Amino acid sequence: MASLVADYGLFLLFVLIAMESAGVPLPGETALVTAGVLASRGDMDIVAVIAVAATAAIVGDNVGYWAGRLGGRKLLQRWGPLERHASRVLPWSERFFARHGPKTIFLGRFIAVLRVTAAWLAGISKMHWWLFFAWNAAGGICWAIAVGLVAYFAGQAAAEAIGRYGLIAGGAIVVLLVVGAVVFRFIRRRMLGAESEA
């Protein structure tokens, strides 16, 4: 197992994150969390994990952006029901990305559904590429650092807790960390929802 992680771990991490970012619903963030935990055990290098994750996020999002920009409208206009819906939604989408594109691209990296769709939507809405690229790169780098380091330090904390207090206490600490992460996500979603309603 350790040799598989050493030989193919970073490649698999890159593929999962890049494909998720390009619009394929794969567990990219889960892969980053797993890699961060493996790095905390010494099976991977955390600097390499963060660098690969950031690069994959940026590359994948740019693939998604150009796919949306070059073929997204054609795809939407190919089928009757989608075409009618697209003709109503696309003007709104273009105005939205003109006003809120940068923050949507940056924050979208941290939100599961937007992580898969934001690049396509930006491309379909014809957001300027250089603006998309700058905010996408910033979001991808911040996301890779934040998620990678949280997983790395949480993994270290769990391993130390298990070593010091036993498996049951270590498991309780892991459960508390997971509950804390879920509560954090819930609060963040509520705050983002309140901002969008304002």
C-alpha cells in the first residue's frame, strides 16, 4: 500500500482534482483531505500535495472554462427544452458574472457544487479569461493550502491522540474534528446564503 501511495498518489490526486474542477463530479476535495492525512503519517510530502492540488485545481478549472466558453452555448442550444431555458437564464448569468464573477470563482473553490460548475458557468457567461484565471488561481492556491494543512494537522493530532490516549479517546477526538468541520461548513453556507439574499 505504501509503495502504491508513493508511486501513484500524487498522480491520482492530480487526476481527481483536475477532473472535478473541469466539471466531472468526482471526490477531488476528499482526495486532498486523504492526501493531507497520509502526509501527516509521513507517506506523502505535504508541500508536494499542496502544490499538486493547487496546480490540478487551476488546470482543471481552465479546461472547464474553455469547454464552457467554446461549446457550452452550443450544447445548451442543441435541445429544445434546454434552449428555451438557456435563452432566459444566459442573459442573467452574463450580468451576474459581470458583477460577481471574481468572488464567485474564488469562493466557488470552497463550495462543493460550485467547485464542479463555476468554471463552466464562467466560460458560458463569457467572463474575461484573464480575470477568471487570476481569481481561479488565487482560489485554487488558497483552497489547496487551507484544506491540505487542515487535513495534515488534523491527521497528526488524531495520530498523536491515539498514541497518547488510546484508540477510543483518539476516535472521540476525530469525531469532534469531523463535527467541527460540519458545523463550520453549515455556518459558512448560512453566511453565504444571507449575503446572496442581501
